[in-house]
Amino acid sequence: MSTNSTRKLATIVFTDIVGFTKLTAENQQKASDLLDIQRTELQPLVESHQGKWVKEVGDGLILTFDTITNAVQCCLKIQEKAGSIDNLSLRIGIHLGEILVKDNDIIGDDVNITARIEPFSAPGGIAVSNKVNDALVRESEFTTKYLGKPKLKGVGQKVEVYCITSHGLPETKLSDVSAKLEKKSNWYIYVVSAAAVVLVAGFIVLNPFGEEAPDDLSIAVLPFVNMSTDKENEYFSDGMTEEILNALAQINTLRVAARTSSFAFKGKNEDIRSIGKKLAVAHVLEGSVRKFGEDIRITAQLIRVSDGYHLWSDTYDRKFKEIFKVQEEISNAIASQMKIKLFGEDIVKRRGITEHPEALDLYMQGRFLWNQNQERAVLRSIKYFEKALEKDPQYALAESAIADAFYSLGIIRRWTVSNDERSIIFQESEDHAHKALSIEPQLGEAYAVLGVLYGGNQISSHWKDDKKTAEEYFKKAINLSPKYTPAYLWYSNMLSPGSKDRREEAEVMFNKALAIDPLSASVNMRGGELYNIGFKDYEKALSFFDKAFELDPYLVYGSVNYEYTSLLEQCFQWERAEKSWNYAYQTDSTFFGTLWGMTSHYIERGLNDKANKYLKKITDIYLKDGENSPGIIDIYFIMAVNALVNRDYKSMILTLEKMYEKQPCQTWFGLDYAYGMKHLGRIESAEGNLNQWQEECHKNPSDGTGHPMSPDELVEYEYFHQVSINILENEFESRAAFEKMIHEFSIIENNQLIHRGGITYFGHNVGIGTTSPINIFINTLMGEYDTAFETIETMINRYESPKYITVHPIFDPVKDNLKFIELKQKMNLN
């Protein structure tokens, strides 16, 4: 038998059968059969929720799960199943903590704590610890009730017990519980820390003041105020804040509010209690930094959130070269003033750091610029990281920061450089990530950026698309740096376009990031993307996007704003969308995504003069290299749409033919090409061209980004090709022929062969379900307007109405139809 042991964080579950002792005394065979039934019925539920059936202890079970979500969802299913089985009335307790896995068993204080929580469950109910409750209260579907603090001897950590009162679960009656609760006490645990890069110890302190905080082992480090006369030294105050915060985050038992959530309060004069409530922390560390030449002054003060009491403060005047010594002095001073009790076994030394003051200073300047997420600032950040490496070639975090910066640059330049140029940028990112790992093989930040590079997103898949390797990198990153938010966000983004199970995993990763960093604009932005594309919960998506832009209005720069504003349009909030586009335009009047989005916006609203204005800016700026211009397919796309809605069929045909030459595997535009050529009386020529492009597509089946088409996508293409030919040949005059075509397309959908997130032109991001927009298109061509209107109305009610529907020429015969006017009004397109 193996004697290897592994220490890990897990969600632990204990169950117990109510009345089992009595049942055994009355009928031993029946009791034994009940245990067999419990194993047969419940073990598959545990496995389906990625749990581990650790062991059976008498009539009880010990289970473990990697996530709180999986554990709680599994326990809900267990209680549901147990309710249908005679005599299987269960109490369940759940706790999150560290376990030692040895010889297929688990041991540790947290295992014992879980066993002590389970008796507080009502029969058929679920009791949870405060650590589990903290995760549940962020989910609107859960409600819980506080029961108290269980009486636990020899346990150093704070433990509170709650019961889940939602999902039809019974509430615990304390009068029926034999286990004891502690009496209220005036002594509480507080954690204090003010160390930076070299922090290697942590501490707790007993404090006889005030009321109990929501989570004593929690702290937020607010942005230190720059008191220097030179505003350019703001990088230093921000950097000091970030270094202290990162050091504190290495303490396993201390929950530290993440950087972006803490920095959401930068420059705001908000009450400490309000900040503590929003960040769910018991303590706040704030201070100021003054840097003048080689001299620095650092002040720091620790404040208790519950009553605003200043627990400690001090001022340090030093030379800059003594920066690391100052940090150590601050740590020692807090220990001395607060009578710190060391718990060094809970400390993990931060990896990849430097001991060179000048290298740290340059790194902080680079991070300050990188956090601005704009092209010019990101390019400058790389220079500072490179200078930091000149001072300390073994500075692994600086190498990893360069990898981050090049990846950001590749995303920012989505529309402004060619695939080949972007590939060079992404290769730079990968190279620096590997350099970082050659210096520090356990650097989670470097594994995270490798994960996103290999994940093959919409912008980088032409370069690399190896999701299996990417997933391995993400898991390493999370294991090594469990509080590094980007790892969860990037992992979530990779998972979300997949199957239902993968999307649910994506949601789990997102919720972990949200728990770490609730006031991060990037995290909330990811929520918007996930619920928009992954779950099509458009209202929830908008709520996350709105929060992201409230936290950071400068997210207006880039593809994030494009997706957000497009969603506003999809929800028919045209005025808000127009304001968003205009704000983006004021920020950068040359950004491709903004100009393209504004052109599309005004096309859809029928404001042709404005659409032409912004389309001209696109062609003036981005067609300088002619057919070799970056983003040429996207430019041809919007030019063709604009020509179509202006009934300029000749221009549309010329543009589409150029588009087909670049990318012959077109789908929806095949229908418009056939429609336009038929209108011009060039049916034979159109059919010949479509068939020629079909042959070229088969020779090089590519989606235009250099990414090969899958067999499923080729089936989709073949269907659209056939529909385009049928339009030319009037094959839809027969109702039976039309219904046969729709039926064939439905089969394709049912097999989920169309899997690329929906149609982006006539069908508006509708994913599986594109039968509806093609149904509209063909019904309209056949003159079956009532059927088309019925389908349109259904899609409007789902916020999935076909794009450009009110300006497409196929609806010219019904533009004065009262039902069509009513549909336009529903879309706020009066």
C-alpha cells in the first residue's frame, strides 16, 4: 500500500442517517440493506459531480469535492434522492478546508470540524460552515440562516455554522440539536500585515474591542496615496500598494481583497465601514508614500472596519535603497505593537521576486503602465520590464510581465495588424513566459499566460489552438497561484464556447474569480461575455457589463466595448448604444472596432448619411494597403452591407466578389449574392461563380482567419451554398420544397453542426437556432409574410432578432405593412 501523502484544499462533506441506531436494533437486516441502497443510489450522484467517495463510517459517509459549487449541488441531489427512499433521512454537513490525503483516506483539523458541523443539520437538511456560506450568499438562488459558533476544543480557526433554507430544505431547530454552541465572547481574532516582497511571516492578534467582523482573517490594502510633488511618482505609490497586497496574499489563512477591487476606491473619499462592507473584509490597511529624489517617506495605518478604530500607525523616513529594509521594519513594528502571534507554517514565499531596489522600481513603473490596457502604455511597459531585467536578469516576474504585455498587445491590435504580425507578437509572449519558467519553474503567472496563448481564442487561434495543453497550463497556474484572478478568467473564457458541461465549468471558474475580485472591471466584463455568448442570459450579461464600465470607463477602449455596445443594440437600447459608440470615438477616433461598430449601428437604424461618414473613415484609414490591408474581410463585409441597404446592388456584388476571392467559404453572404445577382438578371453568371467558389472552398476550407474549417462547418457551408443556388433557380416556389429545405437545416442544427456562436450577419448571434432567420429570409422571398412576421416576433421576444432586418431590401414590399411597423416599434426602430 502506498504511503504517499498529499496536502490540498477541498470541500469536505459528512453525512449521517437519522435514526439508524434504532433501526439496527429493531431490524439488523433492514439496516444492512439500507446501507447497500445508500451506496448504490448516492455514489453515482457523487461521481457525476466530480466528487470522491472517500469512505463509509458506519452509516455515515465522508466525501470530498474540488469546489464548493459541486459539493453543494451534489448534496442537494443527495437529499432529493434520499427523500424518496424509506428510512434514508440524512443530516449533511459541509466545510471548506485543508486535508491530508494519505492511503485513500483524509485527515486533518478541517475533517474533524466538518464532523462537528453535520449534527447542526436538520433531518433532510444541510448545515454549512462560514467558509461555505461566504460562497453561497453571493448566489441569489441560495438563502441561509446563521445558527452560531459550534463549541470546538483545540481549534484555532474561527468556525460558524449556518443552515441552507432555500431549495425546499428544512430549517434547523436548535432545540433539537444535541451539539453545543459557544457563548458570546468579547475576544476576537484580527489579522494585521504590512510587509511587501520579502514578507515571510504572518500573524494573528487577540483584540478586546468592538463587535465581531464578518470574517476576522480578512484585509483590504487600499491604494497608498501619492504625496510626492511629482505626480509621475504615482506609479511608486501604486506599486508599493500592490507589493504589500501580493505579499499578504501568500498567507494561506488570510483572505486578501484583490488588487483591482481595492483599487476601485482609488481617489474616492469613502467611509471605511462602507469599503469594508463592499469588500467583505474586517480590516483595512491604508497609507501614503512620498518620494523625493533618493528619499522616501511611508506612512501606514491599520483600521478595524467594524468601528473605524485605528489599531496601529507609523511613519518611516528612509533612503530608497533601503526599501526592502523598510518593508521588514513595518512588519516587525506591527508585530511589536500588536503583540503578534506567528503562524509561519501558513506562509508561502512569493515566487519570482527581486531583491534589487532599482529593478523593483522599474517593474512597478511597468505595471502601472500595463494596467492602463492601452496600446501606447503597454508598449512603454515592456521597456520598463526589460530595464528591470537589466538590473536583475533573474527577475522571473518581470519576464512573465513581458509575456502578459505582449499578449495584451496582440489582443489590442486585433483589427490593425495581419495574422502573421499578430503571430509574431504572440510568439514573443510565449518565449518570455518560458524564460520566466526557466528562472522560476513554479511561477503560476507564467503558466496562466501560456494557457491563454494555447487556448486558441477568436483572435489567436490562427497561431495556436491546443486546448488540451492550455487546460494543463491553467490547472498548474491555479494550483501554484490560487489567488491569481487572470488564470480563472482566461480559463473560463476558453471553456465557455464548448458543451453545456464545459460552459458550467466556465461559470465555476468565473465565480471563483468574482469571489476573489468582486470589484474588478475585468472580472465583471468577463461575466458579461460569459452570460451573453455562453448562456444567452442577456439581461444578466448587461448587468455585469454595466458594472464593469461603472468601475472602469476606460474599458471603452477595445473589443470589450464592441461586445458591450453590440449587446445594447441587440436589446434595442439604441440611444445608450449610440452614447457608448460616441464615447469610444471620443477616446480614439481611429480605432477600427469603434468605426466598424458605428457604421453598423447607423446602418441598422437607417441613418445612411452617418453610416457613410464612418464607413469612409474606415476605408480612408484601413484600406491604405489595398487588398493586403489588415482586417480586409471585415471591411468588405460592412461595405457590402452598406451597399445592400442602399439598394446599390452593383457595388454590393463587386465587394462580395472581392470578399469571395479572399475567402471563398461564405455562408450568409451567398444568399445576398444570389439575391443581388438575380435582381440584376445575372443568374447564369452568379451560379457559375458560386460553384467555382465552392470548388475553391473545398481545396482550402478556411474561415478567413487562417483557421481550418471543421467537417461540421463544411456541412453548414454546403447547406448555404445549396440555398443560394435554389434562390437563383426559384426552387422555393414550391411549399414542399421549402419545407424540405428547412427540415434539412433543422437536422444540421439538431446535430449541433453549427457551433461557432451563431450567425453574425442576418442572424444576430443566435447560435443553435439559425433555422429561424433563414426561415424568415426564404418565407419573405416566397411572399409568405405572415409566417415571416411570426418568426420575427418570436425572435424579438428573445432579443435575438435578425440584424439589419428593418433595412434589408427583401422587406421593401411590406415596409408600410402595419404588422411590420409594429415589429419595428418593438425593436425601438420607429
